[in-house]
Amino acid sequence: MRVAVIGAGVAGLLTSYYLARKRLAPEVHVYEARSWVGRPHCTGLVSISTASRLPKASEVVLDFYRAVEVYVPELSFRLRLSSGRPSFLRLGRQKLEELLVEEIARLGVKLFLSSPVRGVSSGSRELLVHVDLGSKPYDYVVAATGYSPRLTSSLGLTSSIQVLSGVQLDVEVGGSRWLEEGTAYVVLSNYLGQGFAWVVPGCGKVLVGCATPPTGPPALSCLRLILSIIERRSTYLRPLSKPYGGVVLRGYPGRVLSGKVAGVGDSVAMVKSLSGGGLYAISIASKLVADYLSGDPRAPGALEALRKELANQNRLARAVYQLLRLLEVARFRGKVVDVWLKSLDYDHHVDLLVQLLSSTRSYVALVRSRVELELG
């Protein structure tokens, strides 16, 4: 069995890893349009359980976190979800991809850099993958390209996608009266055009980023707004890098399997819709896609269950914004809600936000100036 994997991000590298490690495919080729693998393009925040499903993740852990704080600046409203123990962590995504490249090479996978795939067509019995040097036949194709609607649609794969523009940079912050180590911050605001921002302290610096939809303000302008909020509450703020970023997706998968073709990762919107994070779904789907290509009859059902879960997270993410607008109409300003949890489920935190923002107990908490809720 010959398999072509299009894209050498985490999704493509992991899928090829499982195909080669289990000897499911004697020949696996990975095509990458860029001349290198490993680029800084996400926060790398994942739950401990997700990290356990990612090979080499234990070697690239940057920091552990116990809390998530949601901040709405126009309301001066803060909702803090805290756990008694570390519940999620930050991975060095760039280094993780580099280690996975080494691992798949050891397993015999061939990686072709600077090799953009121009298209895929059907031969007499095989699929033809078209690259600049010609066409090569394969039994199966895995689309792991990132956001590439033209290619994925030509392969019969579908998804519901909203494309946001994301930008971030590392800064050094001194004397902050807001940021705490071990806490990741999410900023939700109408100023961001229903986009969102993230502030992640750790490793002696702070990662600050913002993602906005095409109908919203430019992401770089929003990034400056978030930086100004941090700077007003700190002694000093100094940039450590130039802004960098790319596409951030919201949405959920539609069809991820189409005959001899499978999609994984951003190519079919396998993302958590509130944060845009894809590692949770990739850590599950990459193995299932490898199983599907090897003929495992259970894989399609498991992939469909994951698809439905991500679609539900998308609906819940929209509900979060609706609930926040209700808080603004009700003029809840300057409120702080601290929620203590035995364990913070970072993979499904949007579910928890909806429960909190729509429950009677949380409503009572918001009426008061400050209250602590303990949830089992």
C-alpha cells in the first residue's frame, strides 16, 4: 500500500507516523510546499491528556497551567476557572514538528520538501499526485495541508469554516498587576469583531496574540489594543519578536473520508471553535485516519463521533458570544467570578463556559461583586 500525505504540519507528520509505526503502509511519502518544517504559528496549549497522545510531546513541554481567565474589557468582567493541580500545558510546537520529522525518517517515511502538490486525479486504479516534477501513483491520499479549500473540495472533502486572521508576538513584561504565571488569558470583546485574543505567560516571557474575522478590525490593530491593556497594568512592556501569524480557523468537519482520500487537521476544520486550537482533534484523528486506511471497520464511526463533537463545540462557541452580549445589555460591569474545579477540562472548556454563563448560580455570582464557586 502506497500513501501520499499532503502537508508536513503536525497533522501530516502524526498520520504518517502511525502509518509507519504500525507498518500499516509499506511506503509513505509526505509532501511539503515549504523548504523547512517547524514554524511558530500557534500557542501550543493542550490538555495533559492530549499531550499524552502526541509522540515526543514530553520532550517539548514549556510550562504548566492551572487556570484560564476570560476577560471582557468593555465590561471589566473577569471569569476565572482554576484547578487545584496543573490541568493543561504549553508545548513548543515548532520543536515538536522537528522531532516528529526525525521520528518518521527513522521509521522509513520519505519527506519531500519544497514540493507543493498541484492537484490529485484518478488514474485507472490509483490516485495520481501531481507535483512539479511529474505525477506519482498512490493507493491512498491524506490531505493535511492546513487551510486549502480548493484542494480539499477537489478531493471530495467538506467542512464548515470561518477564516480569521491571526497575529502574535512574544513580549517581556515587568511588574504586571494582572498577569500571573500558571494562568492563560482569553480576551473576548466586541472590539475584536467577534474575534478573540490570547495572553499566555511562561518561560520568562508572554505570548500575546489576536485573531479577527474579515468583517472585523485588522488583527494587528487589535493586537496593539491588547498590548496597550497589558502595558497600562505593568511597569514596562518590551517586544521580543516581530509579529508573526497566519490563518486561524473556526468551524467543524463535514466529510473527512471520501473513498481512498482522508482529511485531517485544518484541511477539514478539525478545530476547537472558541480557541482555534487543532492539536486536540489531530491527536485523535491522525491515528483513526491511519486505521481507516488499513481497513479498520471501527475507524469511520470513531471519526464521525469526533466530527459531531467538534460541530457541537462550534455551536457552543457561538452561544458564548450570545451570552456575553446579554451580560453587556444587562450592564454587568466590574464583576469577577472565581470558579474552583477539581480538574479543569481544557479540551472541553467551551462547554464549561456555557454552563457557567447560563446557570442560576453564576447569575447570582454576577450580581454580587465577587464570589467563589466550587464545582466538583
